[in-house]
Amino acid sequence: MKTKNILVSLLLLVGFTAWGQQVPKGDVLFKGGTVLTVTNGTLENTDVLVRDGKIARIGKGLRAPNGVETIDITGKYLMPGIIDAHSHIAGSAINEGTSQVTSEVSMEDVVDPYDVSIYRALAGGVTSIHLMHGSANVIGGQNETMKLRWGLTDPDQLRFEGAPRTIKFALGENPTRGGRARGIQPQSRMGVENMLRTSFQQAVEYKKKWEAYRADKNPRKVAPEYDLRLQTLVDILNGDVLVHCHSYRADEIYMLLKVFSDFGIPKITFQHANEAYKVAPELAAFGASASVFADWWAYKLEVYYSTAYNAAILTENGVLTSINSDSGELIRHLFHEAAKTQKYGDLSDDEALALITLNPAKQLGIDNRVGSIEVGKDADIAIFEGHPLSVYAIPQMTFVDGVKYFDKANDKADQRIYVDPESSIEKITIFDREDQHRCMEGANFINFEDLFSNQK
Amino acid sequence: MKSLRKLCLHAVLLLSMSVIALSSRAQSDPTGESAVTRTYALTNATVITKPGTELKETTVVIKDGLIVRVGKNVPIPAEAQVIDASKLYVYAAFIDGMSNTGAKRPENPERPQNLFTPDPPNEYAGITPENSVIAQLDVTNSSIGSLREAGFAISHAVPYGRMLPGSTALILLNDAEHPDEIILKKDVALFAQWIGAPGAYPGNILGMMAKWRNLYRNAEQDKKHFELYAENPAGLPRPENDRVSQAFFPVIAKQKPVMFNVDGVLDARRAMRLQKDLGFPLMVAGVEQAWELTNEIKSSNTPLFLSLDVPDEPKDAKEDDKSAEMKALEARRMEFYKIHVSQAAKLSEAGIPFGFSVGNVRANAVLKNVRTYIENGLSEDAALAALTTNPASIFGISNIAGTVEQGKLANLLVSTAPIFSKDAQVKLMFVDGDKFEYETKESKGNGRNTNNNAATSNDPLAGSWSYTLETPQGDQGGKMVISRENGAYSGYLTSDDGSPDNTMNNISYRNNELAFDFTIDAGGQSVEIVVVGTINGKTYDATATVSFGGQDFSMNLTATKDEQ
């Protein structure tokens, strides 16, 4: 009965908002929490008023206007919703890996609002993700910046409306492995650079062709062939599309800086960038930014020369840096990942929190809307029990546009919004561990199997 | 003497008439299979002329492929074959919104040597919008007869292929010697689906969306170029006769819609997204999750064909001591089953004039699945409309098909009971005025077949069979157990490796051909396997086919009947 009610209300919600492209906006007053603004320090015992999805007031002793719900967050922490600058959840497809330049494809075409990973990310305080194309090709597809409005099923309603266009590039082992597998270029790091330069040169020619066509006053002019692939590269050259490049090694990072200088492309974010610390001053001088793992490395050859101090070194060198997940699991505890920079690099609370809020917002070009607790910004907010940089932190509630999409106190076991009626229900059986670990044999504890099995 | 002369006259008349009838059909008929007359009178029938209108004790006269009279006390032409239909029900025959009926699946294009995966030949990429299903039509294809037996006279036949297989056609489901005889309307729509090229561009939905945009924008430019050139070629570069680009011209001119074969809701949304971006007229077919799209479909007036592929009703586990979690999971699965099977009712309530598409559903499951939608809220009138008047209107053939009215094509379904009732059987079909007759089984409880066991022991199918399925992972064996009750077969497959039994669905047996399907669970995904083969005494030789991503994979299945 209960699940039915939820379903009905969910359907009502969907039905209500589906066609108008209007997304729900909330009003709420958070009362008496510790507010981690990121841009304006920590405000103790402070209230935050949200009206129509925006942060309307921050202060003490605020009163809820008529009809606005008050949520007492005394003893809890309020922070800007976490932003993951590198994610592959909620996509029906990730790579169009058949070609090494696919700038024409876009993740906005393949958003999957039914992916339960969205809810799991919300349960980790995440409110926005950068759904990226994969790294199988040198110039991959365009990415999609999203807000995690779980329960809405029109993919357009999960878009971060007004966010700039971004695109995925990839260097190193992944694109060359694809090239070698298909017997096409590029098969080496040299080939990657060559493919980038050739592609941009083609785009320059394409741009000239179309400019000449547009300038032609002849009413009987014939248009040159349209090429969405090259047109997207022209948009990059024009600075209309932000490039996010999968990379690891310092030499290839430096290579791309030179390519971008040569073609006059002003902005670049290096994704992963495990060796970015080696070229931190060069990145800072270029104005390039980096989005890194806290401490993931050694999963392939090009990722061996890494350090957990990467994010701190980059930050100290003035490189705009964020920490991302690239994973449906890690996305649930990005706050822990940020906290690691305090152990490895002594970053301040604000610096560490900025790695997962304001800085990724800047890298995605959405920092005018999200990334900090400021009046006028979107009410994308995470509420924590315990300081989010503490190992004891537990996300309690997550709001997007002032609407609550996660509440630990009301967390149903089955959050799926679509169930295939022909799916079989998996019986979870966990293998008998006792034959491996016998040191507690016979002791009468609740065992692992009882905890996680759905069979009696 | 007088009476004898009269008789002679009759005989001569009859003879000459049948000669006329014959000659109007075919030059000669060495087989002797042609009908004696093409004039029929179905007398005293219950006629459902269109959804919601039922006439009792009414006579329908058919002549030369057309319905010439519908009414009481209508004159019956002397040459008519009179069929007493006083216990029968006459409907306009059904119209299928989309399937490969009548088409022969061509060989998959071979992977070219040294394939440059970023830019494969159009043929390999599945970009052949210049083709037509007409080239694939095969009049001997058994799909025509089996869909006709399910009550259909017209099918919107779509070509086999990948992303852009070609143009569609409306075909009449009757016997013919040449495909041209059964084509009712060609170039009905440009057919599209989300099937990428294997290991080449566009490989998946990402590439296909982009490819569509690129093809379409260039076709728009090419069309302008052609028009300029036609106006006055002087001083203009000669436009290239790009067959792919040109196939889009009537679509760009909005003279021809694109029919997108979609399954799930996201597939449908992606087709609708392209439509919004590019502006072509769109139809969606094969839709399996329509309940979330009602607003969009309604406001955009997109013609929709709901899939007749209804999910199997989930079966809860039979254990007595089920955990609460298991029960909750089963309840949610059932909840979504209910949403699936009540979506037709929801579309109808929203005032959407949808049709049904047969797709890959086996013909003998079609009526059963329509009944499932009816049991879950769809009115019988709305179901009939979805099978007759709505598709006729969507395809622009309302003036010739979809109702039992004077002047329309003689496409009729004649059943033993109201067609959506459980006992109803198709007794006669008229397609384009040609009559097809089917054996009907006696209804239940009439005293016959009381001794089921006796019937079983003589039955060619009933009993236990040992089967072997040759899979790429090796042979799999087990028992195929078939029983017969009240004239209907049911059965299940056991597995020697201890996997759960699989129910045999949609068992059909005629002319020694046994066909059925069953569903297996492959890592949480249910996969349907269709088995078709021939019974020869105590052996069964069959092909088991799995469809996956637009491709078929076939395995051999053989069985021998166990000694009783």
C-alpha cells in the first residue's frame, strides 16, 4: 500500500511537470545549522531561506513565510550540493568508439533518468554531475551537465539548463588502444597529437568555407557540405565549447597545452591528470584546470607515477582543481575523497570543500548558479550529520532547486522508478566465507550471510 | 422436358459465369484452386460495421473484391456463394501498424575487408533509405498466411535492415503469384530504427542520433540545390545524385513520414527529439512503454502504434516462507506488469487514436495479447478501433478499409463468437474479396473429448519428448512435456542441468509443424526463444531462434518422443 502511494504521487509529479518543461522548485527554511558557504567561511547557528528554488536569505533568526516548511538542522551541517565533474552514471551509452573523432555525438541524446545510480549519488550529497562521453577516442562526444532530479523521467528535465556545452577529449593509452584494435590511427601518443592538429586544421578550413558562403551575396549560391563533426570543432575554436580532456602523463598534458596555444583555444580542464603535479606551474600559467582522483592510481601503466598530494600541489600552485569520481560507487563519498587532501597536503576546510563544489562548478561554467551557499544561487544543498570532511560524516538530506530528493529518514528500500516486469528477482546468495576464515567458527554472531541475504 | 431444359440453361449460365469469374482472375488455372465465384453473401450475420455499431441479422454481399451491400433484405446476386452466417460475427479485418510480414530477411551484409570503421560503406552501416520493402517481398512467405489467420487483411510491411532500411508499404495479406498483386500502397513511410552497425560507425545510439542530424541537414541542402538547378542550371555546379540524400526529399517536403520502430520509452523519446530538432513528420511504432508519453504524443499529434508484445505475467516464487524483501520485490514487479498491460486503456482515456503493431509477436499470440489489454481496462470498441479504423485513418486509407461499409475493400473477419471473447475463433477471412476458410474447434463442454486421456494417447504431440539444444556452449538436454486438454496444448521444458522448467508458450501445431516459444533468464534479462520445426512420427527437427539487437541467432533443436 505504501509503495503504491509513493508510486501514485511520483506519477502525479511526473504527469504534472512532464510537458511544460517546468522543473519543480521548492521553498524551505533551514533553521539553526552550521553553514559551510565555501566562499564566505563557516557560519555557526545560521538559517538559510530558500524561495522558488533559490537561496533567498542567509542569516540568524529568519522566519518562515506562510506555507514554507521549516527544517530544523540544529547540530547539522549545510553545504552546497556536491558536483561531480566526471561521471558516467545515467547514460544509455558512453562511447561511440567506432571512430577516433566523434565530436558530433552528444551525451544529451542518451540521458537515462531511470538509472538508480542517480539516487545513490543523491544519497552521497551530490546534486549535479558532468555526464561524460568515454575515453575510447581522441576527440570524443559532447558531455551533458545535469541536475539529479530523481523521479523525473523526461531526460530534458535533468538537464542543467543554461550550462555551457562541454566536450570530452582523450590522450594516452585508451584512444591508442582503440586505434590499434581497429587498425586505424592513432596507435601511438605521437599519432594522438597528429590527429588533434589535423582535426583542428580541417575545422579551420571548414570554417573558412562557410564564412565565404555566408558572405556570398549571390542569391543562387550553393551551400558547402554540412558536417556536424567539424562544426563542433569550429565551436571549440570559437570558445563556445569547454574541453575536458582525459589524460595522465605530464608530457601529454604539456603537449595539449601547446596544441591549444597554437589554435588559440583558451580553456581546458584535464581529467584524471595523475601527473599534473609535475606541470602545475605550466598549467597555472596557461589558466588550465584539473579534475583529479584523490588517491587512485596504478590501474594501468600510464598511471603509476602518481601521488595523493596531487590535488594539494595543484591547489598550492594556483591551478583550479576538483576531485571527481568517474564511478557510480565513489560518487557516494566524494566528501571523503575531498577530506583526503587534508591528510595529504593540509588543505583548509574551504579549500577541501571547494574541490567538490565551487571548483568543479567553475570548470563546468556553472559557478554563477551553484557551488557555494550565497544569496541568489540555486538551492542545491546537502545536509550532513557530522562535518562533511570528517570520517563520521553521514549525508542526511539532499535538495536540488529547493526540492528534497533524498532524505535518510525516509529512505525506501526499493527506489527504482521502473521495474521490468519480465526481470527475474535475483536471489542474493553470498558464498560461504567460513571455509576461508575459520577463526570465529562457532561463535554466535549475526553472520554476513544473514545480514545481506534476502532469503530466509 | 421443360424442367430439364431449365436445368440445362442453369447449368450453362453457371458454367459461363464461373468462366467469367475465372478469366477475370487469371489467364488459366491448371491447379484448379481458383474460386468458382468471387461473389459472396454472408446472410443473417451479426455485423460490427465499425467500433460501437452492431447490426443484427444483416447480410453482407461481396463482389469483385468490394463490399457491395450491407443490410437486411438486400438482394443476393444469383452468382453469389451464400454463406449462412446466422451464428457468425462479421468485422472489418484488422490492420497491422508495423511488422516484417511478407518480407524475406536478406543476408546480413558481409563485413568488408579492411573496413575503415569510422566511415563504412552505407550498405554495411545500414543506411539504405533508398531501398524499399517491395524488393524483399516474397509471396510464399508463411508470415502472410499466419497473420491473416489471426484476423488481419492489411499489414504495414517494413523492410529488414539496420538504422535506415528503406521505404515501407501497405500489403494485402492474400495469396498471390507476384508481390505487385498484394501491394495496396507503396512508399507509405521511411522506416527507421535504433540498430547500429556492428563494429563500425554509427555503432550505437550516440552515433545514430548524430548521423541522423548530419544526413538530414545535408539532404535539406541538397534538395535546395536540386531545386535551384531545376529552375536554371546555368552557372551552377551539377548536384550529385546521392541516393541516400534523395530518399529524404519527400520527407523534408512533409509528403512522407518517418516511421520509427522504438521499444522502450527512451527510444521513443529519442525519435521524438530528432523530430523536434529536424521537423519531419513522425510515426512511432512498436511502443512498449507509452504511459509516460501520453502528453507529448497528444500535443504533437504523433501517430502511435502500441506494441502487441505484452510482457508475460510475472510468477511469484512458490516458497511458503518468503522473506518480506522478496515479497516486496515481487509486488513491485507486479505493479509494473499492471502498468504495462493497462497502458492501452490509458492511451484510450487520453483520447489518443492509437493503433497496434504486430512486430515480432507470433501471429497466434496476437488476439490473446489484445485480450490482455482489454482485461486491463481497454474497452472492446477501443480495441477494435486500434485494429481497424485508427490505423486506416493514420495510413490515409479510411476510404477503402477499416469498416464494413458499401464500397470498401472486401476485407472481412468472420468469427464464431464476438472476436474479443475467449472462445472466439476466426472462421473465415476475406482479403481483397478472396475467401479463406479455417477449421474451427468445437467449443468446450459440448460433450465431446470427454476422455482426454484417450485423446492424449493417440495424439501426435502429447507425451514426453527428450530434446537436445545445440548451443554455442555445448549441447543442452532435457524433457519436453506436452499435454492436451480440451483441444489445447500446453507444455514445459525441463533441463538436465537442473535449471528451472520453462513453460512452452503459444504452442501451435498444424500440418506437422510444431511451433512454440519460451523465455529464459539470461543474467536478469529475459530472452525469448522461438522454436519452429517439423514433427515426423516420433522425431522433431526444429530451429530455435533468439533475436538480439536486430539480429537473429539460430540453434538446432531435436527431440524424440519417449516410449509411453
